[in-house]
Amino acid sequence: MSVYIPLASKYRPQKFADVIGQDIAIRIITHGMQRNRLGAALLFSGTHGVGKTTIARILAKAFRCEEYDRSDPEPCCRCASCSGFANDNQTDVVETDAASNTSVDDVREIIESCQYRPISGRYRIFIIDEVHMLSKSAFNALLKTLEEPPSHVKFLLATTETHKIPETILSRVLRFDLKKVDLGLVTQYLSSICNREHVSASAEALSLIAGAGDGSIRDSLSILDQAINMSGGSELTVQNVRDMLGVSDDTDIIDLMRLIFNGNLKDSIAQYRSIIKSNISPHMVVRRLIDCVYVLTCFKTNVEPQENAISENALPKLHELCSAVSLPALSGVWQMLLKSVDELKLCDNPEVVLEMILVRISYASGLPDLHEIIGAALKPAEKPAAPVSDNATSSDSLFEDARKMFPSATAC
């Protein structure tokens, strides 16, 4: 029986042209190789699943490609060296995980092996993943080698937490900060994978998967793997994806949002309990509420919202709600929802926590905003006119008497 290869491994990019969503980094690398201006140490940083280790491996393959042509830095994927990468059989490429090799002794082994020239090819390459996990003494031991490495050595480092790397190391590497991949690009990529796997999938279903992947190609492919299994390998429907991810229809969330802004506490709690009965997690409810507030704010400020924030069929209901809410109220709800993300992590019963948060938001949404309070405070109070008696002297006559008494003042 053949061994199944997950989609994230099966479709891992083998060339620079296959990398999704990191055009700037790829352009710098390829132009640097064409001009022979890449340093001996390169650092790839970014969140998980955006291509750090993948780009490092492609770069290592290009450095050692037997048919390397400076005018076209893409690895050929045909020569013995490139085949060795595919078979994981490269003696001159050392890939290590700093999370499990953190000590100074592990780094000393790397430094000692730098003295030896490669058995074949131009370079001996060291790929260090999660490099921020190295100890302080290990970084100090690596510092001199990074500053003055042998001409036949290349260091390719990858990390998810750049702030944990000493400044002395960062100043000696060429740094690439990889961004999360745009959701539109992820959706297109998932569609191409489904075509190659002969799986029918709707655009909305793939958009949901891309949103759940949150800009990570690896996470999106893993979710797609699960969705294909759930659908039986035939047709990937929106409902199947929603059931798997625990994501409710956006219209339910918009109804909840309307009740919150109306200050209808009882019906808000009833709507929320109805949503979580469908196996929707409180964390997902907060996330969808945040998306709704974001799109509403874009509508109020005449700004085009980012793609895939809210499904197309829910946008008309949001437009209806837009006229009934104010920008200050949206700003206040946004702040409370962001704070609720941390509060949900502090309790073992997030369903109850979010219910209390909705009580707070529903109450606060009915309060006047700051502009109304300041306006009311600064508005002069209207005093009732005092009745004038027949015996009272009119103000005009008093002013006339004062002018006669102080002619110089009246002249001024």
C-alpha cells in the first residue's frame, strides 16, 4: 500500500518561481545571485508556513546546482546535486534544528566542519531552522564565523522570532522579513491544487479555507487536506468546510451584531447561544464579530475593505446595519472585542466568558459617545427671563445715565 504524502509536502515549491506571495524577497535573491552580491549569511524571518525554510532550501539547491547559470539563477532540478536534494542525500548541505540543538557544543561542531571544503559543488551550506532558540553562548561562538566565514561556506538561517536574536548577529546577516500571504493569492493557489488533485471546490469554500489558514500556505494546505477527506474526495462544499472549521454563516453573526448595537441584551444572549450550539467556538465568534466591525468601519469611512473579510451574501445586511451605527460606537466595540481575545485565554469556560463580554458590549453600545457628552457640557444653559415690574428701571435708561456720568468711557 502506497504511503500518502500530505499536500503541504507534495506541492512544496522546488524553484523560486513556485514560491507564492514572497515576490520582493525572491526578486532580491535572484538579482543578487545574478550579480554575485549575496553575502555568506542570510536570515529568513516570518510567521509559520510563509516559506522561510522552503526558500532557504531552494537557495541552497541553486548555490550547488551543477548547471548553474548566473543569467538564470533557478536550480535546474535535473543534475545529480538537485536530485540529491529531492532524495535528501546531500553530504555538503547540513540542515539542523536549533530548537533541539541549542548548546555551544552543537555550534562548535558546525564551526569545525566549516574548515573542510565541499566534496562536490561550489559551497558547503548550513541551514539552521528556528535559530532564535540558540543559547547566548552559542550565538557568541557563531559570531566570528558569520563575520568572516570561509569563501566556500553559506549560512541560511530561519526564525519566527527575530527579536530573540542578538543585534550582533542581525548586523552580520542579510535579512528577509517574509509577510503573510495575501488571502486572494492563497485562494487561487488552493484552486490550482484542487484542479491537480481532481477535486471540485467552490470559490467560497476555498476562501473560507484560506481565511482559516491566516496567510500561511502550509496551514491552508493542511486544512484543505482535511476538507477533502471530509467531503469524501469528490466535491468540496461550503457547508462541509463550515462544519469542519466550526464557522457559522456570516448572516447569523450580523444579526448578533445588530442586536448588540440596539442594546437588546436578552435577544443578543439568545442569538449567541444559538450560534455556539452549532459547535461554533467562542474564539471564532469573536473573530467574525471583529471582521464585521472592520467592514462596517470601512463602509462608514468610504474605504474598500480587504478581500474575504465577509462573504458576499452577507454584505447587503451589513450595508443595512451601517446606517444605524456611528463611527465612535464602532471604535468602542472594536477595542472591547480586541481585549476579549486575551480574556478568553484566561478562563476554562470561554462560552461563559464571551457571554459576559457581550453583556458589557451591549450595555456600552447604548451609552452616549464622548462628543455628545462634551457637547452637552459646553452648551450654555437657558435661563428663564425674569419678569420686569412696572417700577423697575429699564436697561436703556440705566445705560443713558451711565453715559452722562462717564463720557470718556462711553467715547472709548
